[in-house]
Amino acid sequence: MVRWGWFASIAAITVSTVRPWNAWTVDALARSTWRSCGSLDATSAGLALWRPRPIGCWCLREFDGGSTPSVLYTLVGLGPPPPVFKESLGTIIPIAYVRFVFYLGDMSQVDQLAGFRAVGRAARTNPTNRFESREREAFHDGWPVEVDLPPLRTEVTVERPRRVITRNRSPDIGFDQSINPYRGCEHGCIYCFARPTHAFLGLSPGLDFETRLVARPGAPEILERELRAKSYRPAVIAMGTNTDPYQPIEREYRIVRRILETLNECRHPVAMVTKGTLIERDLDILGEMGRLGLARVGISMTTLDARLARKMEPRAPSPKRRLETIRRLAEAGCPVRVMVAPVVPALTDHELEAILVQAAEAGAIAASWIMLRLPLEVSPLFQEWLAEHYPDRAHRVMGRVRELHNGRDYDPEWGRRMTGQGVFADMVAHRFSIAARRLGIAAKPPPLRTDLFKRPVRVGDQLSLL
């Protein structure tokens, strides 16, 4: 069973070929109502492949023996077409390779099946997570639906954790402990490597990750308790390493603001990563901590193209606005690193030098880069997004990704999962090194201080004499 790209939760196609289709994501759409075409007779029909200009995806036309096609099928492929397919117009393809097809309508009817309009969301579907033993798929019964659907709203659930400091021993990550005030992220970046973590909550890494969020409003108080423990040894706490701490719901919950207040009172070092401009609200704290060597901020920049950013990161601030945030942080006294992450091969890699130039002009003193990572459920979601927005580049992008990751969509090996391997990875690293050296940007920001740390004091504690 090969699932279809744009309609992964709705349609399916059974295929017989001489070899596997190599991650081909297939879609079928029609221009009218939803209905099943039934089985196709291999002895009396054939298929001709053509390439339409409007969307640039692979298409098949069914012929009933004459010269006029009776039915049109649209197939969107993310990999090379099977060997039986030819790109030249008029090539006849044996229809035996397609057992049956579900004939679908326009993409707006996907929303009708779900009961909402997914406005401003990067993920198009909400696939079942990898831990579920059963999978449910919506299907249309053929009757027209004439209703105005409500937009898909963000839901927030409150969580009360016992601890908030998470520790890791990953050898290729530059921090040992982190805090994540939120689970899920409303920015909705389609490439986000944190999407699979939503499966641990029994939710989907697709639309659920962007719309069903978890907040931890009690995190500042729990953090203070953990810092007060006699066994605690100060080390840099990272924030934003999983989901963005300055996503839109932070405006209401103010969890990050209160965490920073606690860390500032304790003179505890913190390193933040974000693409949210809401961080400017906390310039007073970050500026003070930055001047003391206790804080630094990494601003994530994927592209300078505002239209591409809107498709890829639908609810994140525009690239121009993020550059202004770098400028304001630098002026406040907080060291800033620009993070060119992820570098999307054949889509954004050509912007590497331009991003570094504009970030340096804005005040960034350090820079880093990370290659596109597609772990677990992120890969099919990203491929669906490619099929919808850039079908003409999908094959090239995924081909380059697999070249970087040893023939797979993602290689999780330590030391190479962040950069990939091979000629293309070496070229990107070399380009980055040359541009950073020319601009006077450091590869690593200055280390943060831990010698100023003082444990938080609560009412009734005995004060120190020194």
C-alpha cells in the first residue's frame, strides 16, 4: 500500500511494479465530486504521461482506446518515476500497474473531511503517530458539503511536571541541560525535527504539533526548587532546543519571562534559541545578563525570501523582522549568534552567504549552520509539503537529502546527523567557513560564566555570613 502525498489520510493506491517505488508519494485529484473510479481494465486501456505547467507535477490520462482521454488523474511524485513511466508526451503506459484509484476532488475538500479550515498551517495532514497500532482515515461519501467551515484553532493544555530541567548526554550537542516551557509549537515549521516528540503524548506530529500545545505555567517555581538543591551544580541551561520558547502563546502565559527572572536573580547562565520576535519584550533581562556574561541568544534564519518563509514557517516572524531582532538584542548588550538552520538543499542553500552578510550587519558576532534533518514522521510531512508547494523541485531536494544521509531520508549517527556527509556537505561547510571568516564572525560564541551563581533563597532560610 503506497500512501498518497496531499491526501495521505484520505486516499490510497495499490500498485504492482517490477520493483519498489522508492518513496514515491502519489496523489490523485479530480476537478469535480469525490467518487471511486473502481478497477481499471488492463486489456482495454492505457495511460499517457504528461507534465502540466500550472503545478508541474506528474499526470496520467486514461485512454479508452481512442485519442481523447476520458478521465484525468494527477499524480505528484517525490522521487524518480518508475521505469515504466516516460516524460515524453503521448507515451502509453500499461494500466496494469495501477490496480484501482480513488478519484478525489479539489484540495479544499480535505478540510471538509476534517471539519475545519487549516489556515496558516504548514502541515496538510494529521497522520497517526508511530506508536498507534490502528490508523483511521477519513473518506468522502460523495455528497456535496455546502458549509462554511471554521478555521482550525490552537488548543493549549496545562501540564504540571515534577521537574523542568532536562539533561542529555548527546556527544554532538553543545549543552548538557535544557528547559522546554512548551510542547508543540504554533510556529508550525514544516521541517521541525521536534515534531516526532508529540507522539509521546499520543498526538500526531502533523497538525496536532501545531495546534494542540502543552504549556507548563508552573515551570519557574519548579526551576527555583531545583536550583535550590544542594546537589545542583551550575551549568548553562539551554532554552528553545526542542520547541520555540517565544511562540505566540508565550504572550499570554509569560512562562519564559518568569524563568528568566529566576535565572537572573540566581546569576545562572542561559543560552536561548528562537525565531520569535517576542524575545524583544525581555530585552531588559537579557541585556543585563548578556553584559555579565550570563546570556546569549541564537536567532534561527532559514531563508531571506519572505514568501518561502511564509510557506515553510507559516506563523513565525518574517526574515526581515528577525534581522531587526538581532539588531535590538545586540544593542541591548546580549551576544547574538545567527543560526542558518536548516539548510534545505536545492531550496535555500544558495542563500547561505547572504544570510551571514545581513546578520553580521545587524550585529551577530557568531554563526552556525545545520543541514536539513527529517527524522521519523517529519520526512513524509515534509515530502507532502514539497509536493504541494514545490513539486518541480521535490525530486531534486529529496535526492540531495538522501545523498547527504547515506541513501536514507535521515541518518541519526552522532557527528554527522547535523551536517550530513559527502561532497555537498563538504561544499556547504567550506562556503560557510569562508563567508564567516571574511565577515569576522566566530564559529562559536564566547563561553558563559558559571562562577556568579548563587542559590535562590526562600523565606525562612538561614542567610550566609559571607
